[in-house]
Amino acid sequence: MLPRFKAAAVHAAPVFLDAAATTEKAVALIREAARAGAALVAFPETFIPAFPVWAALSAPIDNHDLFARMAEQSVRVDGPEIARIREAAKASGIVVSIGISERSPVSVGCLWNTNLLIGEDGSLLNHHRKLVPTFYEKLVWAAGDGAGLKVVETSIGRIGQLICGENTNPLARYSLMAQGEQFHISSWPPVWPTRRPKGGGNYDVVAANRIRTAAHCFEAKVFGLATASVLDKAAFDLLAAHDPAAAEVLEGTPRPPTFFLDPTGAQIGEVLQDEGILYAEIDLNACVEPKQFHDVVGYYNRFDVFDLAVNRRRLEPAQFRDGPPRAAEPAAAEADGA
């Protein structure tokens, strides 16, 4: 028998661009989910310290101050904020998935859109950096690497994670399917403006998130959790004060919900639009029957036709070789003296 458990999806606003305060809010939500009996709780994209929606609202030359604040409030994986989250996970005995804006240890201006998976014992199970920042996110975040394209074996099943637009990437999704994923976590921003509302044709983030999440659940035969953040009044007011034209765009752009899906792509229960925590009962045994119809990492594939290689090395800016030069081989030394 496969595990059964209760999962929690957070639909909440960070304390905008305040890493310490947002960390404490996350700790409170972790404790709340654990008290409700959840074995897993998932937070939205870059919950700490915020999603940089300003990159969509005004020209880069007008956003230097907000980028500087984002860099200042972004966090290190080995820093005090993540240590606090790991302590809370251990104290509550709950698996935690959380999005952060990650600071580089070697550059004050290099940031990554990162998702962490933390075990119920507080251990860091996975550290995934978004492969490609989407659209205007490129003005804030660097490209990640494949080191975090991993499915983690836990006491409640095999868990995989992708961030926002990565759920549109069929090869990234397949790489998780090929590792036996059973529960998929997707994390999303509070708003995704692509056009000024009065012109029409704006990106329908509600439909897009549902299509992508449902497609993965149906193809992989896994349960899915989609967790989106909230743009609260404090963040709205700050962005509108920074650029008065932003208010109209933010007011007229759809807000993504938080929801659960089963292995057929069908929705479980209701969606959550107001700030809070959404819960669902998960029975991984329901992943088995649909595999009879399409098992794309089993019988329903042609591995003699298709061949996927995934580079999971962590990329570094340089390789340093310290110490004295290696001594010459004896044969080479004799040849040089001849």
C-alpha cells in the first residue's frame, strides 16, 4: 500500500520585501498546518521575500531601488531565515516546500528563483533553482541549473517540484516523471501582468495554471498541488506609490487561485482565492489504476526511439585548483634529462 496523508497549500501574502517578518509568518503557517494534521505544507513562488512584479510594471531604469531592496532581502540557503524554517519543520514534524529569492554567496547582485524541500526532521531534501526566469523575471533572477531536478523519497511518497513556468517545460516535467514522482508541487506568483488591461488580451493566469498543472497530473498520473501567493494591500500600495500607472494594471489583472488535482487532472475540492491554507486528503494508491492507460515512463513509451539526458551538476562560476604543481612523472623527468 502506498502512503495516505493530508496536504496543505498556502495561499498567502508575504510581508512584502521583509525577509525576517515573512519568515516568522511562514513559521506560524507551518505550525497551523501541522496542528490541522497536515504531513506536508507548500508555500508559493519566492514567498521569501516577495515576487518582483514591479519588473512587469515599469521600465528597468525606474526600478533600481526595488532591485536593491530585493537583493538585500533575498536569503541564503545556509542563512538564518532558512535555519528558522528548518527548525519549524522539525518541531512540527512536517515536510515543507517553500519558495525563496536566493542570494549568491559570491555576488551581491546575483539572485535565483529557488524552491526548497525540507524534511519533517528539518533536513534539506532538495534545492532547486528555476531553470529559466520567465519574461520580465530575467531582469531580476539568473538562470538556474539542473541540480535540483530531483524527486525525493519521503515517508509520504515521492515528491517533485517545479516553479511557475517550468511547468510548461515538457522535458523538465518528464525528468521528474522518470524518477517515479507521485506528488507534484507547483508554485506560482500573486499576479502575472502581460498587457495593460484596457487593451485586452492579457495572459489568463488562472486558466494557464490549471491547464499546466492538470496536464502534468494527467500525463504523470500524480497528485498535484498548485500554491499561489497573494498581493495584499501593503504590496499594492507600495507598487502604486512607486509607479502610479501600476494601480490600473494590478487591479485589472487576474489573480491565480490555489488548488489540488488528482492523477486524472480533476480538481479535488474547492479552490482558494482568499488568504489562508487549503487542505486535501491524498491517497497515492489512486496513482496506480491510471498507469494502465498511459504510463509514459513504463510501457507507453519507446526508449529505443527517444533518449533524454539530464545534466544535474550544480554550476559554479569558477573552478579553483590550489596547492603546489603536481610533480613530474619519473619517466617524463628522465626523458627531459636525457
